[in-house]
Amino acid sequence: MAEEQKNWVQRTREYIDEIRSETRRVSWPNRKQVEGTTAVVIVSVFLFAGYFAIVDLVMRRSVSGILTFFTK
């Protein structure tokens, strides 16, 4: 049991050391890049929201018209 515990602790330490090593190799974006990509994401979200609102409106009116046509 003690050997398993020691083995687990050693593996955990090695794993954390590997994580630290990998994060040092990451090339982090600068502030300008983050601001640019954030703006693209925000604009894209609003464009998709508008698109889906229009599609929803058209579909709702179409289905409502079809149901009204067949129920009269």
C-alpha cells in the first residue's frame, strides 16, 4: 500500500512538471491580438443572432400561414 501511494505521488509530480514544461513552450497572444479576436467573436455573435432571428421570424410566419390555411 505504501509503495502504491509513493508511486501515485511520484506520477502526480511528474505530471505537474510536464504541465509546467508545456506551458512554458506556449506562445501566448499579445493584447492587440486578443482584442482583435475578441472583436471578431462579438461581431460574429451579433451577426448570427440577427440571422437566426430573421430565419425564426420567416419560419414562424410560414408555419402560422400554413396552419391557418389548413384549419379554415
